Amino acid sequence: TKRSARESERKIRPVSLSTAPAEPTNMSAPPAPCRLLLRSKGSVELFTLPDTSSSSSSSPDAGATTASARPNGGGTVLHSGRSTFHVLCPGGKRAFVHDPAAGVVRCDLDAPAGGTAPATTAFLPGTAAVQLCRPSPRGTYLVTWERPSPSLPENLRVWSAETGAMVKGFSCKKATLRTLQWTHDESLVFHMVTNEIHIYDARTFDRRGRVRCQSVTSFSLPERKGLPSNVIPPKEARYTLTTFAAGVKGKPARIDMLRYPDRMGRESSTTVDKVNVPSGPSLACKTLFNAEEVNVKWSPRADACLALASTAVDATGESYYGSSHLFLFLESDRKNPTAGSVIQVPLPAESTKTEKGIVPIVECQWIPNPMITGVVPFGVISGRMPALASLHHGQTGEPTFLLGRAHRNTMDVSPHGRFVVCGGYGNLAGGMDFWDRNKGKKIPRHVVLPPGGGGEATSYVTIKDASDLTVTSSNPVVGHQWSPDGRTYVVSTTSPRMNVDNGVALYRYDGSKVDESRLPWDNDKYRPDRLLAAEFVPAPFPEDDGAYYYYDDRPQSPAPRSRYTELKGKDADDALARLQAADAAAAKAGGKA
């Protein structure tokens, strides 16, 4: 019928792809440039990203620099010598580096270049043996873990990130930081103990309640929460969370979605004026036998989450990596707004199944923009390789748009939710597809052609064919991340995962690679196995309390028609063929394509 045809047509289109108008940031000054922190075996350095507004991956930029011309290697040295890990605080003002000889040292990221000497003394006293560290959602606190000992029974410690003073200590035998979590606004702290989760005031650590959950092994709180401008926040603060209890003695495992203070389970309670007040039942729950652990990813509005339940061993023998199931938890059900709901996410019929009809889940990610008009969607990569990437409705879970089938195991979404990268990293070949989610297609790439006989470039070609738009990294990819402004994407090859060809490559949002001569760091310095980590510094917090983003959302840049002439037809095909042949020859010779 005509009605069913219209419904079928709507199903394959992206839904809620428009976004609210960009929020104004600082109108008196341009936003701060993005910065990248590189930690190597000899130092921790901070680099400011170059201007990548040029739409060419091959354009001979007059502002290009050589490695010898980069001042101080192009960056600021934050710490010299050996380090075991680093932590970047939300807001991008501080970094904490663990020096095994001194302990956790603090590095000021806003200090002028060359204005301060590299940090060498411990900011957190007595932390030389610390193995794990994590900041709170707003960067006010740090939590560290080290092996327990008779002299240090409270080995899970909370510190002030401002003063370095210890605030609270807990005992934790397991090497994890997830037993202690803050709410997104840092008003409450949840601490998991045997069969319970204790709730504290984040400033005084006075008890505010408890969640009773038999055999609880993990829980999850959203670290960020944003609401569209047309949504009025509730008068009373409420916080959603999930708990996971592993199956024991023939009983199934259980995932619960709870809400503080009113829906934490019938055996749970809150404390008001030192009086325990009983709580109501959980919002939603799911029991299942084939789940050993659960990975929870929250919607940017904190009103829904994806729970990926998995087992280490597949009892059917169909997969070496075990089995997995994806569930969508909703705080408010469409039919009954006072209760939550849970559904198993329906996967596209095109996903490749095993011989027994099972579709493995490879990856799932929310679109991280809470300001999207309508329902916030999420993405899934599912099926046997080549796996299928798809976008799904954030309430029904139904697939709404297919991003294609390829050897991909990673989905990275830019902070504003406009651009999506589907990548094949780790043990895959490193292929990347750059999508514009708003337009529902791969992003065309404008390539300025090098001049034939010297002089300046005069023409460019536009790559539009989907097969030609796939980007392949010349080295195996270990680290990958979008910049806070959503205009560049970084991939890195780091030790100890890869002990050869260490380095960092920078791509624009359309997949065009920024030439190494324009990068402020020198990759030769990190070869073969000197680089340990590469990470973008988080964006500053917006000056407007009601804003969610520091950087404005921007669409694709226009083609460079004002400076160059576009080649079309046979001329464009011949130029692209020459470029591809040159890239293939350079890659075969071991050059930098």
C-alpha cells in the first residue's frame, strides 16, 4: 500500500539529524586552539594544533615548517624523564603525570610557553606507588589506587585537584577505580562495597543513602548531562545509574536501571536528617544467563543507556571472542512515563550472522550531542567481518540508516555529533570512512593538485566516489580521537602495543591527511618505539553556565573555488589516477604518503 511504502521509505532515512542552533561561546575573543598531549619514554609534551582550514591534503602550504624550524620541538615540555601514566582534567587546565620516582606531579597547561620549568616534585604526597588515577567529572577531585599494605589499608584515596590534600580514603583490594564514582555535577559520590553501594555528599562525605544490590559487581553513573534549551530541568535533582549483579549458583545475572533518590530498589533507602527513607522499585531490569560483564554507555542526556552484556567464552563455539547482547534502557517509557523500560536492540537484517543465526556486537556509541532536535540516536557495528555499521533510533532502537559494510570495529563520533568515523583498528588494516551524519553520506574531499613544473598550484579535484573516499593508515592504529572542536581526527601508533613506526597522524574531518611538515611535533623523534600515548586536551568549560559546548558546531568547509580551478571529467580522472599512483609508489618505497 501507499502507506506502507511511505513507512518503508522513512525507515531508511536518518532521523533527528538536525541540530539546534549553535550556542554562542565567547563573543569577545576567538576560541582557544586545540592542543594535543604526547607522552613518550623521555618526556610529556604539549602541542598546539596548526590551522587546518585548508581543504587540501596535498596543498603545498607556504606556512609549512621543517622539523629543524620547530621551536622546542614545536611544543612545551611539561615533564622530563620516565612516566607511567598521565591524566587530563576536564576543562583542560591541568594534567597529572605519574613519575615513578616522585609520585603524581601536576602540570599547568595554561602556563605560558617557557614560563615554567618541567614539573618534578610530587603534588600528591606519598603517591610513588600509585598505579591508577582518574579525575572526577568536573576535575575537582582525583581518585588514586595502589596495592594495599599494612601501612596503607585505605589504598583507594580521594584528593583535591586544587590543593593536593587527601579528602577521603577507602579500602579496595581489586585494581580498579570504578568502585568510586561521582554524579555528573559532583554533588554525590557512590561507593560500591559488598552487596551495597553507599551514597555520600561529595563535599563532606556524610552518608546520604544506600543501594542494596545482592552480588553487585559493577555500577555506572553518567559523567555528563545536557538538556535541550526547550526542556525545563526538574526542580529536584535526580541521578540515574545502573547496577550489574553477576549470576551465582544457577541464578541469572541482572542489570538494573535505578534513579536517586526515588527509584533505587525496594531494599534501598536515602538518608534525610539522619532518618532512612525507603525507596521505590527500580526503573527497569533485565535478567540473563549469558552475561559475565556489562559495559554501559550513557546517552548525553543521561536518560537512557546502552548495556553491552558479554561473555568471555561463547558456549555455542561460534566465536573465539565470546558472545554479546545489546540492550537499550530508558528512564521513561513512552507508554508509561512514570516507569522505565528495556529492550534488546534490533539489528539490521543485513548484518552478517553466524551459522546459528547469532549476530555479534562489535561496537556501540551514542551521538554525543544532547542539543539534537528530537531523540538522540546511537550507532552500532554488528555482524561478522565485514561488519555492518548502522544508526538507530534512541527510543525504539530500530535501525534508521546504514553506513555500509566493511572491516570496521570502531565508531568515533565528533563532539557535536555531525561527523562519524568508522575505523578498522587494532588487528585490522586501519581503514577509515568519514561520514557527514547530517547529510547521510561520506564527505567529499577536495584535493589541491601539486604544480606540474614548479610555481604555485592552480587547480583541484573533488573525490566523490565512495570507494575512493576510504582512507587507510600507513601504520597500525592504536589510539584514535576527535579533537574537541570536531574539525580534526588523530590516530597514533604507540608502544607497548606496537614497538615499530611509532608516531601521530592528523586528519581533517573529511579524511584529508595533514602533511607532516605542518605538524608541530616530529614523528622521527618517537621512532621506533618511544611514543606511549597521544591525547587531545579537553575543551575549556563554557563561560555561559547554560552552554554545553565551548566550540561552536560548524558545517563542512566550502570548496576552494576562490583560489583554485576545479578539474572535471576526464581531466579530473587523469589527475586522480596520477595522485593514486604517486601515493602507491611512495608507500611501497616506505615514504610518507
